[in-house]
Amino acid sequence: MPATGTLAMFIAAALTLLLIPGPAVLYIFARSVEQGRVAGVVSILGIHVATGVHIVAAALGLSAMVASSPIALEVVKYAGAAYLIGIGIQKILSRPVSFDETVPIKPYPYGHLFRDGFAINLLNPKTVLFFLAFLPQFIDPSRGSVAAQTLILGMIYTILGIMTDGSYAMVAGGFGNWLKRNANYLTIERYVSGIILVGLGFMAAFFGSKGA
């Protein structure tokens, strides 16, 4: 079981990362705007079933890594921190992407929404980044099973993800059209998200050097 301080830092960092719009958030946003909140909720369910796949894969992969070479986990931690910083810089330097550029909008049945949500998050680089580059910062092999710690942290991430994604779905109907067309919002979001990612990268490197 991760230490209390580790859990608190993990929750704060995960919430920060989850609030940065990525492919899954943009998908939820678009569906909620066009088809209502129920469509957004169905999309969220598909997205977080895929999150479960990432959790299991991470638990098995990190356990095998530590079993074969404990040093490998440290390598992953620092590589992940560097990757976060690189992604943040790329975000700052990129042009803002309109919400309506990201997902082709037309009404779909709920089964289709669930399937698309699952596929989007299964291949979502933001989710892959979290489980391969960020979550290992909070794993401490000295505190017991790496797989168990990964599953616990993964479930916490999923609960937080459902909460934050649900919030996006709830507000999308009221403010979606304005946000999609507002260049100032998109520019601000790009800079704020980039700075946050760079900050999380440095935090991960520092935290990793102290041990999770």
C-alpha cells in the first residue's frame, strides 16, 4: 500500500493531469454538446473500461520490470519525467486545436458511443503517458507488491477520471458552443496545459529522486 503522503501527492497530480483536455476529454465534450449529457456519460463509461485495460497492463508490466531489474523502474521514472517536460514544451509551441477539428460530429447510437470511447482511450497517448511515464513515480517496491500498488493507484485514477470527465459532460451543453469558437480560451488553455505538464515533469523527477 502506498504511503499516505504518496497517495495525497498522487491524487493532486492525477487531478491536475486529468483536467488538461486531451483526446478523451474532447470526445466527451463534443458528444455532450451534440447529443446531450446521457451521450457524454455513455462515452465516459467506454473511456474508463479502456482505462481498466491500461491499469491491468501497467500492473503486469511494472511487476515484471521490478522482478527482472529494480533499476529499470528508476530508468522509467526519469524517462517519464523527461517525456512529460517534452510534451509540455510541445504543447506550448503548438497551435491551438479547435474542439470541432478533433471529432467528426454526427448523432450516434449509445453502443457506438461506448465503442468509440473505448477505442479512443485505449489508444489515447495521454492515458498511455500516465501509466507508463507518470504512475511509476509513485511506486515503491519496498512497500509491498508493485502490482497491488499499481492497481490501487489505477483505481484511484479511474474514480478521479470519472469525476472530472463527468464534470466536463455536465457543463458541455451550457458552454460548449462558446468554448469551441473562443480563440482566447483555446490559446490560454494551450499555455496553461503546457506549463502544468512541464511542472509535473520536474515534480516527477524530484519526487523520483527522493523515492516514492
